[in-house]
Amino acid sequence: MTQRTTVSDIAGRLDALVPPALAEEWDNVGLQVGTPEAPVERLGVTLEVTEQGIQQAKALGVGLLVTHHPLILGGLHRVLRRERVGRLLYSLMEADMALYSAHTNLDASPLGPSAVLARQLELEEVDVMAPVRDLLKLTVFVPEDSLETVRRALGDAGAGHIGAYSHCTFSVLGTGNFLPSEDTSPYIGERGEVNAVSEARLETIIPRHQQSSLLHALFDAHPYEEPAYDLYPLANARALGMGRIGNLPHPMSLGDLVKTLARITGSDDLRYVGDEDARVQRVALVCGAGAKMWPNCLQRGAEVMVSGDISYHVAEDLLAEGLLAIDPGHAGSEAPFLGDYVAAIAEDFERAALHCEVLSMEEKVDPWKRADKG
């Protein structure tokens, strides 16, 4: 008999694939609606929660909807049917459908919109525009028979995330020496004697802002009364963070880059700032509402910035500073990444032997309508 897959099983896999620890502090990611124990046979992935999307998902037998934009964000004070969020929450619950969101944590990951668009444009020498929060190296000494328990506990709590990989650790066996005092209760060894025991040196990386919660996980899993551990700041570059910057394989005109992005994004309302004959090669990608990062793009030597939601006044600033820009719209700049995200989820489920079909819920989510000039 095939073991059923639950909402909780899926949320755990999605958390491991794109760690919530990568999200901005103001964001709200992870499981937002649903019963953790409920079975799920089909999962749908889309950018936004809409009534049309919920009904489409319901017709397809989707039990959990995965979105990029969170439905609940900035505090929820009431749930009323006359308000958009309230109506959608009622629809989800009436359809017995769970909701999971991966937002700025996904933006910061190799599966996010900017990283995927960088690959689709075949950018070279790609770097992160705004690296994620500081990392620390955690080193802890563990008795050999407890190594896997502690390793798993740290990984499940969010340690060891490198790119699209989780639970990354290194360990080496050695000999630990200690002398327990008479008022201790040592897990190994005798009080009042110098003991030599087989221990492993276990190393992993942790986000600095998660230090407290991860140390709690370590202390809960470690068998010693007083675990020996060290924390070191890391100065090496990260492959995680907001935005991407890189070089096109060959210089091209702004006009040609506009056409390329129109094809990739499918945007029917793509705008640009600058002379279409200008030659460009160094491209900054800050998909979604990333226009506020334009000074960072300029500082990093970008010749053109690609982002959604570029305002009139920001466009004026860009012109004044000589930074070209292309705006495919908020949804247009993000939509191309969904295929890669869906494929990554499906591959992860297969590796984990999770029995759940993954569907791409393709729909237009841009709220703007365009007037017919004719």
C-alpha cells in the first residue's frame, strides 16, 4: 500500500528546497492555510492566489496551492468576505485547499526569478546583487553514536543550506578528552577521571539571525550536559541573495535585448528607458518590484537594469544617471521562473519518494488592462 502524502510532508520538502530562513524579516512565507495532516495527491504552482486560480485548481483535484506572492502579508486583523483576502481565504477553506507561499526566500535562491532569468539570458560571470544575511560556521563535537541524530536535527532546523542543497555538513572522527567533576552526570565516562572518547567534529553553516534557534536545536539533540561548540564569522562570498548581475555572451543593442526579453517573458506591455541603439553587455536583474535597487545596479557596473514596477520618477533618475532599463511588468519579470520551480519541486518529490503530482497553474495574474489605441 502506497503511503499517503500530507500537507505537512510537502511543506517540509518545500522548506528544505527553498529555506524560509532566506526570507526578508517583513515577509510571510511557508504554510499559510490548511490542515497539516490532510492528504494531498496533487499540488498546483502559480504566482498569485486568485479566485479563478482556486476554481481551476479545485477542478483539477489540487489539494495544496503553492504561490510566489503570499496571500497573508503585513498582518491579518480580520477575515471578511467583502474584502479580497477574506474572500480568497473563504474560497480556499471551502475548497479544502491548503496554501503555501515562497516569496523573498525564493527570490534569494537559485530557483528564484532573477537567477532563472539570468540562465535564460545565458549571462556569464553571474553574481548576486544583494547577498543574503551573514553566515556563521558552527563546529560542534559529538559522540560518535549521536552524530547522525545531531546532524539531522541541525539540518531540519535550517543549518547547512548552500544553494539548492540543504543539510550540508562535514564531519571527521577523533578523540575527545575531558574530566567530569563530582557534581556532573556525564553521558560518557566516569566522574573524577580523565576520559578519552571517540567523538566527531561536525561542521556546518548557519544564518547569523538564526543562531539562537539553531543552538536550541543543537542543545536539544546533543546528549552532553555541556556540548563543546564554536562559532566563526564567514567572509566568503555567497551564492544566495536578491537579484543577479552578469554579462551577456556578446554585446547587443538595447532594442535587441528588449525583443529577447519580450519573447522570454511573454509580456505584451514591455517598456524600456534609453536609446534602443545603445550597446549593452552587463545586465542587472532585479525581478518583481526591484526598481529600488537601481543605485546598487549602477554601483556594480550594470549598463541596463531589468525590473518590474519602474515608476516615472525612478525612470527619470535612471536617465539622469545613464543607466538603461527594461520593465516587463511585475508579473512579466517573474513568470519565466515558474517552469524551473515546478521541475525542481517534482524532482525533489521523486528523490524523497513523495507521491504527489506537481502541476503548473498557468494564468494571467496582471491586474492591469490596456486601452485599445484604435
